[in-house]
Amino acid sequence: MATALASIAEIERELGTQRMDAGSGEPMQRTSVMTHVAWVPEQWVEAAEDVLAGLAERHPSRTIVLVPEPDAENGIEAKVEVDCYPVGQDQKVAMETIRLKLCGNRVQAPASVVEPLLLPDLPVFLRWRGLPSFGESPFEQLVDTVDRLIVDSTEWPGLPAPYERLSEIFDGVAVSDIAWSRTSRWRTELASLWPGIADIQRIKVTGTEAQAQLLAGWLRSRLDREIALEHEDADRLTGVEIDGEPAPFPPGDPPAPADLLSDELERFTRDRVYEDAVNATRM
């Protein structure tokens, strides 16, 4: 069920209504372990919805999807959905999704909309689709509101330059990057080559620009010296060469997008190795 709403009070009332169990007349148990906020510009909506569908029962949460529409008339438009899942024979749990269009000047003040909807005493995660608007009000407000920021630098143009702006917020919010997660199998495989790669001079990566930059940054930060990067563009990470020699292909299949986000929603602390890799992309 989805109902169009226009105020925070209406959203809260609709959540309460939809959480009522039609059979018992009692509110269904909420089992949320976090508030998951997603900043989703229009071009990312379809991809974001696919990922959210894959998360469903794995991460019980209140999910707030923010779709900015700066050219629309000022205001908010909201739809609320409460999905119910059976737990045992006689119980159901309710998970809540609030889809909010921020219209006109409301785009500049997302925290004023999000903060009243946060679940108390639970961590708050922000998934930002596309390149963050570093230094601008929407991004700065939301980063100040949440405990964790999740990005995917595969979605960013102009790499590695945006990594410098990202590194400026490391001391303010714990950051994780799905592009970095996609390199984990390869990092494990390359680490297994130690000490044979101790003298590496050049790495070639066939994959996305983000994967290439982060793998090179990781090696530079671990070895504490310059390593040349050659990048062959591909939509996924399919090969790595070390000084012209192909590295062994790691076992297993790459994880699905929902699995990657699911893993990041289970992390609560800073990833210092990732931060070092980001800082070393500029070496």
C-alpha cells in the first residue's frame, strides 16, 4: 500500500495505520536495527529500488529514500509502505519505507525532513548515489546527521580528483565505498603473492576507473612508495597485471549489488586501510 502524503505528521500517522495488524487489531512488532537514508537523484531511482528490494528481510530498518527535485514547486511529496514478514507461526514484523520527493527549496534542507523520522537510539546510515555534492548544503547537512556514509565511487566522473574531497570528511563520519568492496577478492589474492610483489613497479587493472585507482592506492599505501598505474576500462574487474605478469584470478563470483550494500550496513567503524588507499590515489 502506498499513500501520497505532504507533511511529517501525515507520514507518522500513515506509518502507524499501516503497522496495525488487520487480524489482531494490534500494531505489528517493529524490529528495525537502523535507519537507512538514501539520497537518490532521479537518474538513480531504478537502480536504487532494485538494490532495496534485495535487502528486504536481511536488514530490518526504517528506510528513507530522498529524491531531490530542485525544479519542482516547493514542498515534499511522500509515500509510505510497510512490508510485513512472518516470524514464527504467530508473529509478524513490520519494515518501513518512506519515499520522499524533496521539491524546490526543500532540496536545500533535507535534515529538517529526515531528523524527525529517525528511529531513536539506532544507528543512521546514508547511502549517497552518484558523486556527493561536497561542500553544498544537502550533503553537509545529511553527513552531520548520520553515523555512516556509504558511497560507490564507480558512479563518480573525473577520478581520482573527487577522492581528495572525500578524504576531507574522514574525521567527521565513517565512510565506506562499494567500489572498494568490489576489489576485496583481488586484494586478498594480491596479498597472497607477498613477498614476491614487494618490488612491484607497475600495476595494470582491467576494470572500472574506481577499482583501478583504489587498487593502485592500496598497493602504494601498503608499500609506502609510488607505483605506476595502467588502466584498461571495463564495467567490472576482470584482470590485474603486476609488472606485466597476470595475477591469479581469485576464486568465487563477484557479489551482487544488494549483497555489497548489505555487507556495508553491518560495518560501524572507520576503515583505515580504505582511507589510506584513497589518500594514496594522488601519489
